[in-house]
Amino acid sequence: MTTAHRGLDLVALDRFLRDNGVPVDGELRAELISGGKSNLTYGILDGTSHWVLRRPPTAGLTPSAHDVAREYRITSALQGSAVPVARTIALCEDESVMGASFTVVEHVSGRVVRSKADLDSLGDDEVVRCTEELVRVIAALHDVDYEAVGLSGFGRPDGYVTRQVKLWAGQWGRVKTRELSDVDRLHAVLADSIPASPTASIVHGDYRIDNTILDSHDPGRVAAVVDWELSTLGDPLTDLAMMCVYRHPALDQVLGFPAAWTSDRLPSADDLVQQYAVASGREIAHWNFYMGLAYFKLAVIAEGINHRWRAGATVGDGFDRAGEAVPALVAAGLESVKGPAS
């Protein structure tokens, strides 16, 4: 544990917390939790409290992909809902305080299953109950009445998928480090085959096992869903497809280690879809399009990590191979959209 971290000023944070009525007991300390594949995430401790601070990476930003204020607003709205989230503490949108917006939430104790080694600590029955719970929670999120929880202005669900196709093509233009013609091909196919969306819901945008905290004693219970910076109002099938695409082996390169979510101990993408259909009661239509879009998005995310690594803006290890995943993800996206119409 240390008091010096990139993008983190503990003196400024101490002053901000006290100015906003958050009790601070003694000197703040920090520990790096995640160093830049997504937002920078730090554990913050004083003499009595344990919080988590999130802020965007220091370079290579894709504007919608690092919006910590969105995370804070949605987790605030979901307090007390059927979707478990951390208790919110403070939001700072004044970039003069620490160079970027940041959020502080209560630390949630539990188990984070990120790697295959982490997953190996679970028995087969625990893995089954865990994946069933993960599907139940994402279905519960999609069932939240977003107007009733005060999120009617959180996004623009009309035309969501059309904007997603355009948005991620624009993100590619911002972060690309080389020319890949298949990216343009995949974008063109997606832009020409946008389906009518089902009833809108809250979407998480980045849902898989390691973006949850599992109960320390019962991995069949999710203690909190985390990493909400891509959340909005939109098409729930985009959430489901992203969860399924993360089962692709290329996720190991994107994350920089053998990921739990790519393990063959977990249900296949097809099985996850069937479990979700039962849990949610939703019809799964135009599935080839949704999978193609999800592969497109993950390819752009991987290139964004590669961009930041090349710019020297990542903190920690495991970023050097993310760019290698991009061609395989784009090829998988093209293969998906070639499938029979659904």
C-alpha cells in the first residue's frame, strides 16, 4: 500500500471528502485495484472506513467508455432494488480537484473471480449456482422500471442500436493504431442490418463474472454489480450479447491473463442465452446482429487498451497483447452476421 499513485492526489481527496461531509479518520491510504484496462480503480482507507475510488485513465480516452459520473448516478438509483450495488458516498465532477471526475463508493467485501485460477477455487455445483445467479441478476436489471427509479433521462432508448453502431465506429477512429479493412466491413454490415429493438431497459454494457463481487461465503449470491461506466437506457439484447461474446478466448488477450469468463467450466454462449430467455421471459430475435455488434464493440475496446499501452498511459502489467485480439474479434463478428437470419 502506498500514498503515491498516478491520477490520484490523496491530499486533494481528503479535502474534498471533508468538504462534502464525509468523515475522515486519520491519514488516507491507497491501493491500486485496477490500473487502466478500464477506469483507474483504487481502494481508499483511513482509520475506520474502506472506500473505492474510480476515475478515468490518464490518456487514450474513448468518451462514453470512462464516464464515472454515469456509474454513480445509476448505482445511486439502484439502491434498494433487486440489483445489488455498492452504497454511494460522493461524486466529484470538478476536474480541478484531481484532474478528472471521480467517484467514491463504499467498499463491498466479497470474492472477485477474475482469472481461471480464481474460478478453480469453486466447486462444480458452485459454478452452476454462480452462473445461474449472474443470469438472474442481469435479467433483474433489465426488469427494473427505470422511470420509477428516477432514470427516465439517463439515456435515449429510441434509436439506441443505430447510435451504438455509429458510436463504436467513431471510437475506432479515435483509438486505432493501424488500418484493418475488416473493421470497416463489419461496421458496414451492421449499419445495413439494424433491427427494431425490443422494449428498452437499463443496460449495464460490460456484464460478466469479474464485474461482480460474489458473496464471500456463497458464490451463488452476487453481493454487488460493479463497473457501470457503459450503462445507459437501451436494448437489453445488447447486454446479453456482450456477456456472451466475452466467452470468446480472445478475452484472455484483452484482459492480459487467462480469464475466468473464458473457462470451459462455464455454460456456452448458447446456454447462457437459453438461461436468460427463461429467466427474463424475453424473445431473443435478430441474434446474429447482436453478436456481431458485441464483437465489434469488444474489438474497439481491445484497440483502446492497445492505444493507451502504446502511449504509456496504462498502470500495471498485461496490456501488451490486447491489440493482438482485435483481428480475431472482428473475424468472429463477421462470421456471426453471416449466419442465418433469426
